[in-house]
Amino acid sequence: MGRKRAACAAALVVAALVALVVLVVWLATPHRCFLDVLNAEISRQSTFEPFYAASDRRWGLPTPGEVVPGLERVDAAFPEIRGEMVRAVFGGAGARRLPPMHEMYNNIFMYKGSGSRASGLAGAVQRAAAPLQRAAGRLVYGKDTDIFDRIGSDNWRTFNLVMFGLPVPKNAALCPRTVELLLGVPGVQSALFSVVMPGAYIPPHADPAKGVVRYHLALRVPRPVLGTRECYIEVDCTHGPGCTLADEMHRYRWEEGKSVLFDDVFSHWVQNDTEEVRVILFVDVLRPLVGTAKALQDLSNLANRYHPGVRRLIRESAV
């Protein structure tokens, strides 16, 4: 009971600090949302490239482990990670039982369906508070809190492993080695098995937040059909390595056991023209920052760890 009270008190303190910062931002800047201010601070000290690293060193890039220490151990553990993925994702009723990506992540800050699973007074309070919570989400994160609804598809599913630095207990128990490796990488924010079903198309999108870089380790890649129907991601890399002015889009084809580190602030989309399922280990790692940007990033991450939407996501992610 004492631990629960301490956790509630900590959550209230964090919420009050975030509310104070958000109010100051809203009154003092034209950005009108916390995320805009954080992104502006990140942009002042960071450079952005569509691709930062590749395990096969394509385009002369370093390997992911040379850019983010610890990812070399994840690369090396491909057989173990793939084995845990196969058991977790394809065991039981198969990949179709996994929750769609947009249903999971769009509920963090917008509280769609908030309280719908709770009964009695608790459910009534949650439903009554939902509009206020959504308004707060807009104030902190701006117009992009529902980005997953705009790109959502039942053909894009997720097996969540780590959310804002916190493991998903039941899922982690199914993939203990994978989660152990991930938590050994400094700055891991979120990690999951991203599952794209046959025939899926994920429309162009870019992460509205600039605080992370993204790592993909290909675990299961469909075979091309008739040499033209394949599974790939296209990234707008007009100014990035491996591109030319005449080729503004770069098509990256996953290869099993190989990894890539890229920046999802650039528009990108995914197509699976095959008849097989594609699965990757999808990891967001915090961008290294200093000064004001680092302070704002730390505050945001602390708030997210205690955010009721994130806590609910961790509970509902159990498969």
C-alpha cells in the first residue's frame, strides 16, 4: 500500500511539473505545444540524415553498434531473437491475434475508449475525464497525437516489448533474451516486433517528434514474387547518403539478419506486395542531446513513464 501511495505521489509531482512547463511554453512562445519547443531545441544542435548506419556497411556507413553502443550485441544475437519472435508471434493463434499498431499507440495520449473496459465508479470517472485528457494531449503534443489513425491498418500489428524504457512484463517473459539485450542498450525508448501482413500498405508518414532514431533488425522477410512483388520501405532521402537528385526516394529492402539505423523524421512508407508476413525488431533509441534540449527530453521521458496512457498501454500490450 505504501509503495502504491509513493508511486501515486511521484506521478502527481511529475504531472504538476509537466503542467507547469507546458503552461510556461504556451504563454511564452508562439509554438503553442510542448513538442514544438522540444523539436526546435533539438534542431538547433542536431543534423538529420535518412540513414545513419547499416550492418552491411552499405553506402560506406558505419554499423549500428558503432553509432549506438550495445546494438552490436543485438545484431549478433539475431538467431536467439528470431527464435523468441517465432514462438511469441506465430505461436498459438498466430500473428493475426496481435493488436493493430494504431489501436495501441493512438490510445496513449488521446484516450480513445478510455474507461470502456472499466465498470462502476472507476469507469464513469475515466469516461468523464477523457475529453480533458485529450485536450491536455493536444496541448503537449499538438495536432499529431492521432497520427496512427491516419496511417492505421489492421495489416500492421505489434508485439510490444519495451515502452518508454519500461518492459511489458508478460511479453518480456516470452522473450527474455531479447528484452535483456534491449535494456542493455543505453537510451532505448521503445521496442517491439513490427508485423506487416501480406498485401499491406502503410502510407507515407514521419514521426512528429525528433527525439529518437530508429533501428530495424530484419527477422522474417518475405521472398519476392515474380521478381517484382516484394516487401520494402521507401524513405525520402533527397539529401541523404546513397541517393541522387534524380532518385529522391530510396527503397530499402530488408534482409534477414541485417540491420539499419535511420531517422524517421523523414517521410517513409512500407509496402508488402508478397503473400508472406514480414517481421522486424523495431527499436527507438534516444537521440544524444545536451543543454536545454536534453533537459526537455528528460522531462518528457519522465512524464511519459508515469503517464496513465503509457501504463494502460503496457497493461493492454500483453498478448
